[in-house]
Amino acid sequence: MVGFKATDVPPTATVKFLGAGTAACIADLITFPLDTAKVRLQIQGESQGSVRTAASTQYRGVLGTILTMVRTEGPRSLYNGLVAGLQRQMSFASVRIGLYDSVKQFYTKGSEHASIGSRLLAGSTTGALAVAVAQPTDVVKVRFQAQARAGAGRRYQSTIDAYKTIAREEGFRGLWKGTSPNVARNAIVNCAELVTYDLIKDALLKANLMTDDLPCHFTSAFGAGFCTTVIASPVDVVKTRYMNSALGQYSSAGHCALTMLQKEGPRAFYKGFMPSFLRLGSWNVVMFVTYEQLKRALTTACTSREAPF
């Protein structure tokens, strides 16, 4: 057995909620440069008019993007929007991942054997609910990641400034820009990510190929990351473009997708695929492994406090 030992006491909803948020923040801290590279590649080729973003700089591949950013903007540019990103994960992941098991039990009416349909429903529900809670943090994160660190050309000077500026210039609705594609994306991501992880882990355990410890969690998380990237990339690109767009550039997420198709062709929907996979694959591995260990550690700590002798 590697890591914390599995306990007979199931983790509570509170333990899952806190554990998911904390694990997601740790995963974000480690993989954030890959996420920033993904955003830069996704917006490449987009016309922003008078708004100065990093889209005017040409990037080639994941490593090329990271090296170009470090050379032209400094190493700190890789962590543009980190504060908003951590705010997003603490509110977002806590809901979509931490409440997944509870919602799944609700749909299965407490049955231990959950069907794929019930898992998909649970994933869609918590994914959409998380967007309703955390959308403003996602908008600010994407805007920060997209902008170049060029003094006068920067759209926002700080996280608080971004929230205030967006609300002032675009209204309250500006903070909720891209909610529709984000709901679609996160319903898809949650289903692909959590359900795939669930199914791979169950299959490995039932076939006695692995025990419920770190290697099993690692394998399940890596598989979930790949499946999620393939399925969610098109929606993710549209979401990034739309949320980063200047006021009035696109009339809707559908208009954004149609413009991309007409001007850049179908391949535009898979721009930034490699950093997306590297980011989602590594993010899933770090997050799920940390989450499983945190659940066990917190459950053990809670049990020890209730029964000290």
C-alpha cells in the first residue's frame, strides 16, 4: 500500500468538499504555466481590434510558447491570473468534484451500483452548478492569461482591478460572459473527467489488476485526462475566445464558433490541444492523487478526534 491507508469509514461530504478544493489548488499551482500556454495558443489568430492581447505574438508549440513568454514578458507571465485561478478552483472544484459522489447517490437513490447514466447525470449537474458559482473568477483568469505584460497595453493591473473594470465597462453581465459555453464545457468536462476516472478505477479494482492506492489513482487520472481533452477541446477553445473577446466582437458563443470555422477552419477548434492534454493529464494526476490522499488523511483525522482512546 502506497500513501495513506484506506479507512472503513467513508469520507463525509464536508471532507470531500474541502479536499477537492484544496487538491485542485495544488494541481493548479503545479500546472498553471501549461494552462497559460494553452490559452495563448487558443487565442492565436484571433483579431482583437484595438485591444492589445498576446494574440499578436506568434507561438509554436507548448515549449515554444513558454519560452517566448519567458523571453518577451518574463517568467512571471506564466502565472498571469493565478490568484483568480486559485479563487476559481477553491469555489469551482469544491462543487463539481466534492459534491459529485453525493449527487450520484441522490440519482441512484442510495444504491451502491451506479449506472453510467447516473454518473453522467451527476457529472453534468455538478459541472453546471459549479459554473453558476465560479464564472466571474474564470472570466478574470482567462483575461489575465491572454494579456501581454506590456505596461500601457495591459487591460488590467490586478485581480481586483479586473473585477472592477469588467463590471464598470461591461456591466455585471460582463463577469458572466461566456456562461453558456462554459456550462456546456464543464458539463462535458465533468462527465468525461469524473465518470471516466470512476469507470477506469472501478474496472481496475474489479479485475484485481490494482489495489485502491496511488498507482491505481495515477492510471485512472491519466486516462481521464486524455479522454477529457479529446472530448472537450472544441468547446474549450470557443469558451476561451468568447470570454477573452472585446465588447461587441461576437454576438454569442455560437457566432464565435461560426467565425472561427469560417476564418480558420475546423482545425482551429483543436488549437492548443497538446498543452491542453499536458495540462489536463498532469492536472488530473496531481488533483486526483492528492484528493484521494486528502480524503483519507482528513477522514482519519476526524475519526481520531471523535475516538481518541
